[in-house]
Amino acid sequence: MNIVVSDPKSRKAYAQKVEKTPFVGKKIGDEVDLSEVGLDGYKAVITGGSDLTGTPMRKNFPGTARKKLLVYPGVGFRKGVKGERRKKPMRGNTIGSDIHQVNVKVTHHGTKALDEIFPAKAKTEEAK
């Protein structure tokens, strides 16, 4: 499972891969303790996520199921013609074992800065 931690102070996002699924049963909007994923002292709010195929979670769809919903512009549906609605596959708002990525936003910072915990990747000569 990938955890994407967004820091509103620095306006940066950091990705961390974890072996277990620590937030199973939590819903979008719930506050979680990030010490379960190695970020001691940090607390965050779950803002969304997706499964292995990239199907996004939707806040107003309860449960963990994957289903085609008739949706209007918003999460999982880019802007279209005014008044347009389409059937799109969506995930429920509860984290299950089949969720591949969870997005969280930091609400309470720990003692160590996120830049120190997640060192910047060095650019190689090939990338230049």
C-alpha cells in the first residue's frame, strides 16, 4: 500500500510504501495517527485514495465496494458539457484491503520535519 502524505505548510507531497494496510475500516474524513506508518507525532485526515486499477474513492458513496455510479463533475469525472452526467466506476469511502493508495493531509506536525524524514531524490546526469 502506498501512503501519500500532503503537507499544507510546505505545499509538498511525500509518498511512502508500507507492507501492511494500517487504516482498514477508516473512512474519508477520519483523522488518523501516522505513527502507524513511521511518522511519530504526526496526525492527518484521510482525503481519498484509489485501488490497483486507479479507480478513485468517492466520499459520498458508502462502503468498500466498487460500482459504476451515475456521477457529475467532481472526483473521478473531469468537467464536461454543462449538466452532463456519466456512469463511471467508483470505490466506496471506506478503506479496505483492496485499496492500493491512500491520500492523507497533515493536520498536526511532529518534532521532526517531513523534509528530514523523506530525503530529496538526487537528480542524475541522465535526467538533465
